[in-house]
Amino acid sequence: RKRKVGGERREAIVSETQKLLNAGFIREIRYTTWLANVVLVKKNSGKWRMCVDYTDLNKACPKDSYPLLSIDRLRLMDKVFHQQIGRNMEVYVDEMVVKTTSAIDHASDLAEIFAQIRRHNMRLNPEMCVFGVQGGKFLGFMITSKGIKANPEKCKAIIQMQSPQTVKEVQRLAERRVLQDAERRYQMIEKLALALVTAARRLRPYFQSHQVVVKIDYPIRQILRKPELAGRMIAWSVELSEFGIQYECRGPLKAQCLADFVAELMPTTAEEPQVWTLHVDGSSNSKGGGAGIILEGPNQVTLEQSLKFSFKVTNNQAEYEALLAGLRLARDLGARRVSCNSDSKLMVEQLSGKFQAKDTLLQWYFHITTHQISSFDEFTIQHVPREQNTRVDLLSKLASTKRPGQHRTII
């Protein structure tokens, strides 16, 4: 829609437009399907600088169904195999399937595809090629002569997924984003804009390749296109302007009712439990074994524990015993989110799934530890160098050198 301007600005627009016409930079058309309004900004010298507002440019540009990151490769494959796609071949980026209805024609179809590949100097990876099969994997699905089926390996994660046990796990399934302290004081229209920006960031490939329709009762389109926006609102407006978003008034949709329930009826005062930091180290020598534990919680709460074992252990067993003792201490203090640091690379890699516990006793420690970890809402473990774990290392050595009869544990 054409934007009205005042008399002084209109004269500046006419003058600047005439200059562009005379220079041949623009040309006049009689019938237009879209327009971009001009915005005048006064210079320090008192003259006007004419800018063009291309907010509605996305509506005029045709939507491309390919994501931007892969668009060149996709168009290349479409150009090379444009005569074969849909007839005896299907292709997506570097995934190609040569299909035929009879085994007699399969050899001729392969010869045609190979000739096209050789004509454009393309190469195939022999390790990734399979010939003369009646089915296989393609884009994560199982392709057979009977049709397309789901990949059992992909379905295993959904079948074995456990039901949510805590409020936080339910919120994760509902895609609910917890507002931070400053964000809670936003106005309602700012919260709606933040929700839209968050959705655009998480679903960026879909926003880039498709027309997105936002159904909402608030006039967010008019507000985001106001020229007098400032601060975070104008930053969000610029970020959303690259997508083809269409705003419509929402109707009585069931999905919208569920979204309102998640956003409005769930308690907003619930805060996520803070992360507790756990430092553990185990020690073993000829005098015995011990563990050192440092647990750092919120409000600058720090607990240090030196624990002596009443049985003989190896160094790896001492590391696991130290971690188990630290997990019990964290659970007794009500910690739900724990970040653990240890200088034992073997234990960290085994718990991360990169190393396999082959020793029978270490396998027992591994299963006991994973069972203890499952009782927390969130648990992460990372390897740190020994020089960054000196304090807890001293605690473990202090425990292992205690004489019989002294206290077994000190906090």
C-alpha cells in the first residue's frame, strides 16, 4: 500500500526519482504487482536522503523449495539428470537411486546413468555404491519393491523412549522456552515477537524455503513494520524480514488452544534448578585408597569431602568410587542438575560412550554409576587436566594416607 508523505518530502522524492530516471538506474512501468515505499532521512546538512523499504520484497520473490545451504548442489543434480529424474532415477544432493520395473532393463538404465555421469566428469564412491538389489536405505527410509517403509534403526529411539517423569521433561516435549529475568518484564507484544523469533531460529530451514502463515490476534505485523521501532524490536523486525511470513487472524483452532494452554496456564514462577558443580578424584597406593570430593552449589555453597576406603582398590576403581560418593552427596543435598569434572580420562570416556568397559569389575562399576546418574534431571561429565583438579586431588591423597583408627570421612 502506498505510504503518504508531506509536501517537503514529496518534493524531495520527485527530485531524487527524476535523477534516477535520467541516469537510467530505474525505469517506469505502467502495471505493478508490488511496490516498495521510500523512507526519507534528513542529513546533517538539512538535505533529504531517500531510502527504500524492501520489507515486502519477500512477497514479490518466488519461493524456492530448496534450502539455501544445499541449493547449488541440488540445482546441479537437477540439471545433470533432468532427463532421467522421475523416469528411471531419483536423486537428492549426493543420494541417487536408479530404479527399473524389470531386471532386463536395469542394465540399460545403469548404462544411461553412467554415460551421463561420465559426460559431466562426475565421480562415484565405490564404497557407497550397491548394484542389483531389490531394496535398501535412501534418505533414512527403506525402499523396497513393495514401497517405502520406515527405517527400524530410526524408530528404535522412539520405541525405547521413556515417558516424561518430571515437569521439566514435559516442558521439553511441549517446546516451552523459559523466560529469563529480564524477559519476564517484557510487554505482551514483545513476548509474542520473541516467541516468533525463537520459532524462526529453531525452524530456520522451513522458514527459508516455505511461506509461513502466523495466526495471531495481536497486530504484530503492523508493530514490526513501524519505522519508529528501536532497540530489540527493530533487531527482531530485521531478522524476521528475511522470511516470507504472512500474518492472519487466528480462528478456533485446536492446536492454538493447546499452545495457549502451555503458554498461559503452566506456572510462570517455576524456576529451573541451578547446576551444581562436582569435582571428584580417586587415589590408590600401598597404604590404601581414598576419594576427594568438592561439591559447589548455588549461593556460593561449597562442600569438601575426604573419604578413605576400607577395602583395596585400583586407581580406576577409586575414580568410580569417588564419583559414586559424589553423586550420593549431591542427591542428599537435593541437587537435580549436576556438572561433573574428573581427571580420569578412562572413566569419562566410558560414561560418555566412547570407550567400552571390558574389565568385569569396571563393567559392574559402570552399570552402578549409570543407574545413579539416571536419578538426576541433567548430568554432564567432562575430562579436565590434572593441574586443574589439584584441590580435589589433595583431598583424595589425604584420605588414602590416613592411619587406621582415624575418621574414615571428613567434610
